[in-house]
Amino acid sequence: MMKRCLAGVLLVLAGCLLVCWHFGIWSRQDYMDYQYLGDNYALGHDLWHGRIGQGQDVEDVTLKAQPHCISRLGRFTELSYFPGGPRDGGIPMEMMVLVGKDGKLISAGFGGCFGERYFFRMNREDDKEYQKEVQRRFIDHRP
């Protein structure tokens, strides 16, 4: 009887580990992020599961889910998605942003007042170049 009980517990634990591994959920916060992404962003689960990844064509992503805002910054394209749809003004409290360079994705993440999560990040050189373009456009106000 004790062996059967122990075998049942081990089987349940193995099943739980398999489910966690499959979904990439290892904490309560991961679970909450996963649920929130699926409920609020069309690309949320695709990014989480790696079906959208670094190097993917930006056009393919825009065909899958039309961004609420597209910004062109030199060689970079920024795709922004907001929960609940496009914004009519004001400052969004949260958003999902995907960045492409020369037509290929190099970064994707979401965040807001609650924190942030990156699915993949651009390298340092691209980040420096991207930050210069952001400053040129939004701080120096040059097209």
C-alpha cells in the first residue's frame, strides 16, 4: 500500500514537472504573466512559447497581429501593442514592444508599472544604435 501511494505521488510530481516544462511556467509570477499575456495580447502566447523569435521577419509578425503603433527609427522598426487596443492619447501604463532591425526581429518584451519581461533582447551594439535613434526622434525632435 505504501509503495502504491509513493508511486502515485511520484507520478503526479512527474506530471506537474512535465506541464511546467512544456509551458515554461516555474513560479506563480510566471503563471500570472502567462495568463495575462494570453488574455491581453494577440502575440503573447506565441512569444512565450518561442513561435515568434529573434530573426523572424517583421512583416510576418505584423501580418499575424496588426500593431497598434508602428514607429520607424532609422534602420529600426518598433511595433507596439496595448492591452485593449489602440490608444486615443495619453501615456500607456503598459505595452508589448517588438523591435526589428533591417526587417528582422531583434527584441521583444512587455512591461509597465508592474515590471517587465523580455522574451529576447537585442545585443549591446544594436541597443546603442537604437537608443541614439530614439533620442534623435523623441528627444531632439528630428524626423
